[in-house]
Amino acid sequence: MPLRDTIKIMVVDDMTISRQLITMGLDKMGVKNVVPMPGPQAALKALETTPVHLIISDYNMPGMDGLEFLLALRKSERTRKVGFIMVTGEHDPVVADLGKRLGMHNYLKKPFNDVGLKNCIEAVTGPL
Amino acid sequence: MSELDELRGGFFEECEDLLTVLAEGLQQLSDGDDDRETVNAVFRAVHSIKGGAGAFGLDVLVNFAHKFETSLNELRDARIPKSEHVIGVFLRASDILADLVAAMRDETATDDAAIEASLEEIVALIPVKPGAEKVDESYAPMSLDFGADEPAGFEPAALETLDFTPEPVAAIEAPVGPAVWLLTFRPATGLYARGNEPLLLLRALAALGPCEIELDTESLPALGDLGPEDAGLAWRIRLETEAKEEEIFEIFEFVADDCALEAVPAESGPGAAAAEDIPDFAAPAFDAPAFEPAPEPAAAAEPAPAEPAPAKASAPKGEDGGKAGEGKGGDGAKASIRVDTDRIERLVNLAGELVITHAMLTQRIAEAGLARHAAIAEGLDEFRMLTRDVQESVMAIRAQPVRPLFQRMTRIVREAAHATGKSVKLVTDGEGTEVDKTIVERLADPLTHMIRNAVDHGIESAEKRADAGKPSEGTIRLSAAQRSGRIVIEIADDGAGINRPRVLSIAKEKKLIPADAELSDSEIDNLLFMPGFSTAKEVSALSGRGVGMDVVKRAIQALGGRTIISSKPGEGSVFSISLPLTLAVLDGVVVRVADQTLVAPLAAIVETCRPTKADLKRMGPRDHVLLVRGEPLPIVDIGAELGFRPPVESPLDSVLMVAETEGGARCALLVDDIFDQRQVVIKGLEEGFGRTRGVAAATILGDGRIALILDVDALVREASGPHGAGHVMALTG
């Protein structure tokens, strides 16, 4: 079975449209298990019962930004090792650096196309 | 591609919300709001618009939003001051951004000059950074290892050595499965004195895992010795959790000095992981580095919201009031879906049909002679209540707050004030009031016009205001409220009020009224709404766009609304618009007139009576007025007004309904009989038949027959025949 059939990816973004753009892209790649979440708090709650392999999260979100979300993930035993890709509007070296230190697996700059998304994921997971 | 098109539509809808957030946030900032979260929200709104625009390749929008966002970031990081000038630039930029979004959505031309001007202003705000170096945007990805127990066919990616080495981590002594902790929590007096609530702490604790909480009242003194502020209670807690000791203590971090807390691990709990089985990842490559509770300040985040442990995030926040996490941005708080309006429309129609079916059923049952059967009557009653609930719930789906509409008016005032050189502020109230979506949409144009009018004609020039002893800044108050089943929107200005002599002379000059007409104040005010009243001379370049107030009035009438003016010389004018909550149903009185079944809106009917001789007073050779507690009311014979039959000889055999219009005018409507009072579904007639005098719409009755719904206001106003319009007005105005 190819990885795209088994991998479970959670997409976290407060903006419906950006979230749908990512889930749509994943859908086109043939990824079967995609869990969309409207924000970090909801995602953390869902992760208590539904573990995933990889989280693709926006950086710019109300309440808790992508880095805070990542920190929260790393602090919990259950999600400590989950894969994490951050999507951001622009490259901010400070964010990238902090992300890296928190074990962020990859970094995707908006706007991106389906190929960019795929490359970004495959750099982390290997071929889908 | 169609899927992407659909998303594109969704993006523009989302933009509307974001623009509202943006406008509201900027307004708060300009009102002196100092909350950091407000700046953040404003920044995020622009940022999200940019992000979406990028995905759809809307480069002009991306470019503008990018510059806007960059300068907002300067504000956020306090590198530029929150001055009036800066906020002004941002307000103008938000207007341009809204225009740009609209232009992109409708694929119309953009106003490049305005964009350029705004961009220049924005960019001028951004302090020049010395040697802005190009940052390297590459990021070396880490690969993710899925462990050995993966389903066959998946080759775990080889772990790469990364270009950074995680700082050596103290091995995380991860206990497998939940551990059991025994806690004792004994608050001291200070805990309560500082406004902490043990319940919240215990709830946060409970969020870590299953726990048993036991109240310990041992140290509680006898009632007589109890000091009102003493802390006598303690709690013993048995907590089963995977959380580490620190996480438990973290909950009590803010009250650590005000309580005695003990936590001892008990025997190991059952190691059952409740979670769904998913292969764990092999650890070694990225055992995450040690986490300092607060990342470096550069993380652009207040340390506080970063604190809560994941499980705690869902629990109510404790002592600090949960400022950042919840109020403005907590996700999951309000789940919503976007639904095609056609589907809702269908639901609205179906709910309407349900009302009709109920009416039919009631009628059939009555015809079958079963109306007095207790069980059936009870069932019918329940059916009626359910129907009403369904109807109201469906209407609630269509209901929308007027906030975005009001938000747009802020801009109208800003622009109008700028164009006229006046200083005007808009104060809004009741933005949360919900109205049917169609009404909100169709109210935009008339409201815009009225607001422009208020700035242009209502508010005086600064000099005149100074002479009158008023503050130089004019105020326009826009408010919405629900009052007795209707929505009332008021536009009040603190200007000079309506110049009645001038209005009167213009109306006479234009031969709208006879030169010798004597009009009351409110009649003069209402002249503003007469077609042909506004003139090129009267209307300035700003508010006169070929639309007179008559058009405004008609637009509001088309929504089933009424417009009322009240004005006090020197103090200002108030235009109130009263609108129905929904466009689809109406409580009506079913009446018979000359063998026709008609419906009068219940809201307009004050009382009904069968007149006796003593109630009637003869006026002229044939006409009567009805005396209601001494007040003479003109009688409007509906049968004659609608042309069903000649006027009745004497109202003695008829039923009179005292009707009151929105404007407060009263008269008695003459009908042959009253049948029933019921909810009817409004079916518009205008599409098929045009506007008919005295008729507002139609409905389908229980027996399947069509009944016309009376336009009571129009009947009272336009009452012709034996009681001329002047007559009615003279008596009631």
C-alpha cells in the first residue's frame, strides 16, 4: 500500500478557504485520511482521541499561533513526535528558527500550488 | 476547475467577514482602544485576505494587502505611533482594500489612482530599515519516521542528518500509560481575596484525566466561629493522568502562594491508552529539544497564551480571565457552515407550506365536525406550535446582524464628511440586532442615501454649529432595535433640523401642493418624501445622485417598512425606518368584504367594534365618523376603496376595525365581517400584477382560496371618495 493510503494528515487553519485549498490539494494527491480543523484548540482536543501522522498548520491564527500550537504539541506526551509542517504568509527567519528548535519538519510559504505542497510533504514523509 | 471556482466564491464571502473585522478593529483603535489583540485582529484580517488572494492569483490584491500588512506590522510592533494620522491612513487603506476585493469579485476595473495614492501613504509609514537584507527562504526539511511497524509497502524514509543539531535533551522519562496522583488542595484566605475560583482550578485538573474530587470539611469551623472571609474548605483529589507533575503544578501556578498543595504519586494506574491504535513514531531523530516554558521574546507572542497544556486548552481558563485564548479568537466556540441560500429559500417556502397545510387541516377537521374532539384539538394545537417553531427557526437561519451594514455606513459618513468639509462622527448602537438577510441587503442603498443626506443636509457647517453653541463635530447616531415584532432603525443627527418654511416654499414653488395649503409640521416633513421634491438646486453634488428621498421611501416600502421623520428645529432630525422581522409570514385578521376574503395585518389593527348609533356621528350628507372614546376617526369603506361595491349607506350593519398606521394616524376600516385571526404566508403579487393600490400582497387560505392582504397604511393615507386625503390627514395628522 502506498503511503498516501495509510498516512493520516490533520490540516489546521482558521480560514476556511486556505484550509480547503490544502485539503483539496491533499485530495488530488490521493491522500485518503485528512482531518480538517478550524484552529489549534480544536485540533489539540481532537488529537487527544484521534492521533495523526502529520499536521499541516497555518502560522497566523487567532488565540494561538502556529508556534504556540507546535509548542503545545511538543509538550504533550501523546503528540510529542507528530510531524509538523507550518504554512506561512512570508518567510520570517525568527519563526523558522523557533520552529526548527521545536521540531518543525518543514515550512511552506504561501501562495503555493499543488506541486509545492506535494514537494513539501514528500520532503518530510518520502514519496506518497 | 469548478471546485476552485466554488472556493473562490467562498474566499470572497470570507473576505466580507474579514473586512468587517478590519473596519471594526480600526474603528476601535481610532476610538482609543489600546488592546494589543485589536491590532492583532486587524493585522490577521489583512493577512488572511492576502493569503487567500495569493492562492487565487489576485496579484493586485496581494500587492496592496502586503504593503498594508507590512505597515500594520510596524504598528503592531510599536515602531510607528498609534496617531490619528496613522489610523486615518489605515482607515482609508481599508476602504481601498474593500473596493479592491469587490472589484476582484465582480471582475470590474480598479481605481488605480486611488490605490496608488493609498499605497503611497501606507509605504510612507514604514520606517526605512537600514540595509534590508534578502533573507534566505530555504528551510531544510526534516523527515518523519513512521517506525518499523508500518503496513507493508511503505519504506520509512531514511532519517537525514539535519543542518542543526538538537541540543541534547534530558531524556524524557515518559511513564507509559497514565499514572495516579493523590492531591490535597487547601486554599488559603488570600486565594479567594485575589478573586480566584477553586472550581476553575479543579475543572482544569479534571481536564488532565479522570479524577475523583472529594471535599474536605475537617478544618471548617463551626458556624458561629466562621469568619466571612475565612477559607475553611479543602479538597482531596485522585487524578489519573498521563500529564507530568509539572503540568499538574502548572494549573496551580497562579495560586501557588495562596494555597497548600501536595501531590504524591499513587500506584500506577491501568495502562490502557484510550486512543485509537496508530503506530507510534520512532523517537530518536527529533526528540524535541527541551522546552523552555516561554520561548524567546521574538516569538511575537505573549508568553501567557503559550502556557496552557493541551488538555487544559479546552477547559475554562482560570484566574486571568482567559483573555487571549477565548474572547476574541477561541476556535471551536462557534461552529458554523456555509449554506447555499437557495436551500434556505426552499426551507422557507416549505415552512410556509406547512403553515398553509395546518390551516387546511384545521378547516377540514372543522368541516368534518370534529373540531370539538378534545384529542384532535390538542393535536392540532401542538401541530400549530411546532409549525410556528419551525417557521421561527427557519427565519433565524436567514437572520443576520446588521453589523456589516452599519460598518459600511462608517465609511459613508467618513467620505461624505470629507466631501462636504464637515467634521462628523458616526455612533452606532444595536449592531447585533438581527434582520432577515434580504432586508439587510436591500437596506444598504436607502440607508446610504439617508446617511449621506444626514451629513449633507442635516449637520450644519462648523461655523453655524459654533454659532449655535454646539460642538464643532456633528454626530450621527445609527441604531437598530427590535420593537414589538418589528425592527426599528433610526438615523438621528444633531443638526439644525428640517427647515420647514423652506421645505414648504419649495413644495409650493414646485406645485406639489396647492399654494394655499395649510400643513402640519409632520405633513411638511413628509413632503421630503414626495416624488419630485428634490431638485438640482436643493441637492448638492454629494447626496444628489438623481435619487430623491421618494426613492428611499419606496425602497423601504417594498420591504414592508415605513419611514417616519421627526425633527426639532435646532436640535436635529430623526428618520426612523420600521421593518418587519421577516418577509415571509404575517399575523393577520381574516375579514369578509363584499363576498371577498381579505387579510388585514394584525399589527395595524388596534381594536374592532360593531358600531351603535351612539358611536357614529354624521359628517356631511352621507359620511360618518366613528367616535372612539370621544376621538373622531374617519371611516374608510374597504369595499368601496378597492372597488368591490358602492359605498355602504350606513356603517351600522358593518364591523369597524380601528387601524393605526406606522405614523400614528388612526382610522376605522369598514368590513362586513371578521372570521378569524391566523398566521398567513405572504405571497408577493408585484411580479405578476404590479403594484395595486391598497393591496400589499396575497396569501393562500386553508381552503386553498387566495386572499388579498390589505396595505392598511396606504388605505388610510390614500383614502379617497367620501373622505378625502386632506380630511383624513386633518383629523389624524
